[in-house]
Amino acid sequence: MNKKKIFVWSLYDFANSMVSIAFFLYFSQWLVVDRGVWDFWFNITLTIASLIFILVGPVLGSIADKTKNKISGIRATTLISASLYFLTGVAALSIPDKEFIATALFILATATYLLSFIYYNSFLRDLASPDKQGIVSGWGLFGSYLGQITAVIATLPFATGVITLWGAPGRAQAFIPASILFLLLALPMLISFKRNKAEERQVKISVATEYKSVWKSFVELVKIPALGRFLLAYFFFNDAVITASNNFPIYMEKVFGTSDTVKSYVLLGILVTSALGCIISGWIGDRIGLKKTLMGILAGWVVIFPLLAAAQSIG
């Protein structure tokens, strides 16, 4: 394993997690709480971004597989998403009475951000042999959670009005510094990872043909019983987790009236334990298998969530 490349790869996850957690924590509250937009529309923005990813992502992945040029893809998606997140912050601070402009930019930024993972995740095969990919993936996720922790601490003074760039103090102030930190800390990977021209292929790409090929591959995949069940289970599993996490700040604000400072402390506690869990889970997964590890985690959720619901009812 190339430790330097693994560090830079993990640093990229650190960087993109900074911008994602800042917008996760503050954009929803800026739009729903500060600007009075119905929370349904916030969730619709995430749905639209996901639909863009679904429509574009598989084709970009297929093209990357054929051309073997991953670094150009991650450079483009990173630069575009960082710029769009930055412009979202500019719009939120400069024209707050036109929420739809910031929201449209946020949708495009989030969709492009998601597309960057098509290229980012594929580098794992270049960094470690199959028997070491679990632990390397764990370090990548560790970097992700560490980035989120850093972002919560770094953006809190902006969100609470201690530091104001321009315009009205408040949560929208956190968007621009998070976007800048994302780009600056992503640069080491974008610069140090080079194109492997010996592996690259010059192929003629037809977008229509790629869509047909992707659809045909999807149909063939879902015919495999085990894989079809896996995709269905992942859909319900992932949907539940994302829905709960994306609405966490709004829920805390509207139900409990929690301050942004307290929300940040709660989120920091979650992120610290998650970061440690990534390393431990990667180590366990390499030894007992990924399926057994995942089933153990799910079993823990089945026990913990009813207890949390009961505690809330008692409170």
C-alpha cells in the first residue's frame, strides 16, 4: 500500500465532508427556519439532486471504465461542485429574498458533489489489494468524519453571528468558508494524482449507446436473485438513513427549539463515535466478512432505535 497516496485520498474525503456537513447542518435551517420555506420543498431539492445523479451517474461511470481516465472526472466534478456551493453562499447572502436562486444552485452543487464519488471510490482499487481494501476504506471514512467534525467547529462562529462576512448575520454565513475549505483541501489529491496515459484508451463515446448499455446491464443485474434483493434492501436502508439525517437539524429546531451550538455539540458526539466506528468496522470486516459485519450493525440499530423512541415518549 502507498501510504502517501492513501493519506491524500483520505484528505479528499476530509475536504468534501466539510462542505457536505456545513450545508447539511445549516442550509436546511436557513431555507426552512430562517426563510420560512416548507420543509417538504427542502426534501424535494435532495430528491432532484439524486435524480440528476441517477440519470447521469451510470453513464459517466461507464465512460470512465472505458477510457480509464478517472482523475479528469474527479477534477471536473470537484471544481464545479465547489464553485456551485460557493455561489449558493453568495446568493444566500446577497439576495436572500430570492431563495429559489440559492436553492437551484444548491441542487446543482449537490448533484455534482454526488457525481464526484463515481471517480473517488474507484481509486480504492489502485490503493490497496483486495484483502486490505476494508481497512483503507475505513481510513477514508475516518477522514470523512474527521472532516465533518472540523467543519462543525470551524463554521459554528459564522453561523452563530460571531463572524460575519457581509449581509445579515446567521446560518448562511457558513456556506462560503465551507466551500473554500473544500476546494483548498481537495487540491492535494487533484494535483498529486496523475493521469496514467499507458492505461488510458481512446474510444469513441456515444451517449445514446451508453444509456442503452447501462439500462441493459441494469436489467441483467436485477435478474440475479441475490443481487436484486441486495439492491432493494439497500434502497430501503439508505432511504431511511438519509431521510432521518437530512431532517435532523430541522427536527431539533422545530420540536425542541435547540440552539445551533447545542446541535453542533450533539452532532460532534455522533461524528466522533462514527469516526472511531469506521476504523473498527473496517478491521472487523476484513476478518469476519462484510455481510456479518453489516448484519451486526443492523442488529444494533434494531435494539437502539426503539429504546430512543421510548426515552423520548417518557421525556
